[in-house]
Amino acid sequence: MIFKNNIILALSVLTFAGCANDDEMSQEQSRLPLTFETSLSGSLPVTRAVDGSFDAGDELLCYVRHIYSTDLSTDKNYLEVESYKKLVTIVNGEPTEKLYWDDFSDNNSDDHYLRTANHALQSFYGYCYNGGKPTTDLDKATGVLGWTTDDDQTPDGDMKKNDLLWSPAQNPVTYVHEKKNDQGKLEVPYSHAMSKFTIVVVAGDGFKAEDLDYATVTLNGMNAKGTFTAPTSKVDVPTDGTTTVKMYANTASTTADNKPCRAYEAVVVPLTALTKDNLLATIESMSGNTYMVNITDDMLTKWSEKEALNTGKTKSGYNYKLTVTLNKQTVGVVASLANWSDVSAEGTGEIQFSADIKTTDATSSTFAKNDAFSLWMATDKDNMGSIATTSKFDGSKFVNSPAIYWPNGSACYYFRALAKTSSVANKTMDAATLDDVTQGTDLLWGTTVAHKGNATIDYAEGAAINPRTGEVPLVFKHAMSNVVIKLKTADKDTDPDYIDLTGAKVKLVKLASSGSIDIAYGKVSASSTLDDLAFEKTVDTEYKVTEFMVPQTLTSDAQLVITVADGTINGTKYSLKLSDCTLENSTTAISEWESGKQYTYTITLKKEAVLFRVMVQEWIPTKGSGNATLDWD
């Protein structure tokens, strides 16, 4: 019979033999049957690897021996007579043979007779193999056997066969031959000789319930072999290393907050060392990703508080439980001891990829809070698709909204980004789209920087990169051309050729003011439509204007027009064909404006002559100059 709180299997029924009389208050009893009481409770911690009770068909072994001592509570000597000791097998609550107390004694000798003082029977030890088999035969006299757990416990039922139950030496029980007295039974409390690990995998952000169908969990650094001495509850393990253990996957379920989860279980030989930062478990095939769960100080501290560790090593009868919430790119870990007491701890897990990169030697610019950019992510560079997310700087890092994940651990991905600023003075970086290629906008195109990967991978700029735990390194480049026009004149106080440039206007004509950008390569293509007036601005206090222009080829119609307010009704106009400008000390004409370059046209106006100089700069300056004839109306 199995009780909920105290599981008791009556191994034989107390029977009485003798004469029966309705008027008699006592009976003469000739032989007392040997009765056992077994349990999966008692003083030792215990949890069944499969369910919380004995299963039908489990074979319970109990080694019974005859004890003789003047003080049975302290001095437990047993008689060296082979017939006075026996390994009893119990199946489904009954011994496989009928046993009596007198079977373990000799009534012809007072020194060997259980019915005399100072004699008793003892349950010296017990074992339950759960369908498994010792790797070295049981030494009946000492209760020592060898046990090895499998490194693959994934088949249904295999974990139970690895789970060894044992019972230590019990206090002797003296012979009591009285009517209606049940004190003549041997109590045999069983507990787990093994340690158990339970890892509950929760499908977090970025995962679906069906991703758990293929996930596998493997324990690392586990003891597989041990020598067990049940009478003293002692375990010895060899020093020839540890092994990995594939865990059994239970049926998928859900957490209290309705997240998909699945529990993985395995039993291992105790005295497995748990050391901080060592790998405890590997979770694989979770939507193509692999996660590594490492041991933390918090786990060790909490388990030590619950006496579940002995000098950092696992103990018999304890179930070490981890709840691991997997998010793509991030892992949250909560550790607890199952069944006896709940303990919480925090740990770390890292997603592992085939070419994991955690850091690069690329340097990053300083960003202001709320700076943002649009990000594209694709496996096909010629089909980048739509915007994957918007990244915004929170003061310390860029945060994606919505969050994006590495879909798996093997495919390589291209990353591209777009941002914009509205003027030279405005340093705020806003997210941009493919439609933001317009004059007056400083469009920034981002791509992955060239960086060194692991020992076998070097990433070129813009190349597809492998999934990694570290950040994706991006570098932003100016997609537009920056055109600066500076006006100069002679000295006002000393040169009669001085011209007052206050209020002068500068305009560009016959130029494209919009275009499109190839997000994969960052190349801007100008519109075929040329505006009669691309832009017109009044010079600032430094007699300068600046504009972000669409990169384009300069046709013969493209002109720079300057209007000086000299007191006339319409002012004096000066015009210059942009295609006629050549670099300083060169006959090479500036035929196009390129992305990422700054073109500085310095125009010197005098009453008798006009001079100009053109300087072409990368946004890291590269200087040049040139001369051309300036026409005026």
C-alpha cells in the first residue's frame, strides 16, 4: 500500500499459528514471520527520478543479519554464521520467499538464539536498481557495488534505469513475541544514491513553442562512475575524468506566466564538482542556436545554504534545478533546488555561434542621446528587403525597437543603416529611409566595418557576418556631397577694388536636387530631372553658404550664380560654369560631385577682376585649388 506522505510497502503479513479459542485472551505462538516496512521518506532527502513512489515490479533488496551485543544501541556486532544473514528480494510489497525470525538463529544454542536477550535482526543495507544493473557485482557482506550512469539518457525509461536507490544500516530490532504486537518488523528507508539535474528551458523573446520540439540539453563535467557503500552512505569516484550526459526531454508545458517550456532531466553519480565559470550545460538546436550555461557564484552560494553541496560537490539525493529562459542573443537564468526547498539564484548564459565574435578593434564615434538610425538585415545583399528595426542611443548603448534576433547560428547576414541630419549645425542623427535622398539632407549610410574575426575569419567592410554575442560594428559614411561656397574681396580700407559682400546671394542652377540610394552598396543615383534653381541662399557673416547636394555628374548647364547687392535695382550678377572648374595645379576638370566629399569653391570678387579657388575635401579634408574665368552679366 502506498500512502501520500509516508510510502509504506508491507512486505509480509504478520501471521500467527496456534490454537484458537473464543474465550481465550492469549495465544501460544510458535514462529514469528519477519515483517518489513519500506519507505521513500525517512530522515534522508529523496526524490524519485520517475514519479515519487516505488513502481510495480521494482525489486527491493534488503540485507538482513543477526546481531548480538550486550548493548545493541552502541555496540552492533553480528554473528559470523552464513545462515544468519541473507539478501532478501522484495517485489510488489512481498518477499519472494516466506521468512521467519527463527530462520536467522539456532534454538539449540543460547548464544545464537534470537528469542534470548541481547539478540536482534538488522537491516544492514538496501538497494533498488530500478531495472539497471551494477557494473561491479554486489559484495553482499559489505554492501559495496559499482554503478555507472549512461551518457545518453534521452530514451524514454532509460533515466530510471540509471537511478540507484539505497538504504543505510538501521538500528537492530529485538525479537518480541507477544499477541497483537507489530514491533517485530524491520524498517528500511530508501533514498537516492544518485544526484539529479533538472533544467527547465523556457522559450523567451524571439522563440516559438515549437522551437522546443528539437532542442537538446547536455550536461557537462558529470561523474559517471562510482563505488557505493550503502551501509555507511558512502560514495567513491575515480579520478580518471568526467563525461557529458544527454538529458531526457519531458513533455512540453507552459510556465505560470504562460510561456512555453520543457523540462530536461538526468541522474549522475554524486561528488560532481561544480566550479564557478565552468560550463554546466549546453542547449542546442533551439531554432538553430546553441546556448552555454555557466556556473555562477549565486548558484553555488544558494545551494550551499541549503546544504546541497559538500565542498562544492554534489550530494546523493539532491535535485539541482535550473530554469533557463532563452532569448535570442540574451539568456536569463534562475537556479533553484527542487522538491525540498526552493532557492533562487542568478546566473549567466551565452549564446554560442560557429564564428562567435565578442569584440572588434573598430572604434566608435560619440553619439548623443536619442540619436537614431534605420537598420536593414538580410542574407542576400541584392535583396535587403525592408527596414528591420530602428536603433536609438539611450545614452550608453543603441537599443533596437522592435528587437531583432539572430534567426539561427549558421547563416551570415548583411547589415546596412541609414541616418540623417538636417544641417551642418544640427548634430542630431535621426533615422532615415530610402526616400530621404534629397538636397539639404546630410544622409549617412552605415555598413559593417572591416574587422578581425576569430582565428580563421577576417571580415571585409560590408561583408556578411556570422552571428555573434557581441555587437554588430557599424561605420557611417556621408552619402551626399557637401558643397561650400566662400566669397572673398579686397581689403576694405586699403584696396579700391573692395566690393561689399553683405547680403550677397548664391544660387546653383541646372542641378538634380533628389535621387535614390542603393542600400546594399551605398551608391547614390541622381534624378534625371535638373532643377532650374537647385538652391539659393544668402551668405552668412563669413560670406559663406553650405549645402548638402545629391552626388551627380556636372553637366555644361550647371552654373554657380552670385548676386552682389551693390545699390543697383537687381544688383550685379556673376556666373560660373561648374564643369569649367579645375583643381589647383591641374588641368583636370571637376566633372562630378562624389559621395562623402566636400567641395569648397572660394570666389574672390574685385571691381576689376574675379578669382576663384576650388578645394575638394573628403569629410576628412583633402585639399586642392584651381582657376577658371568667371563670367558676369
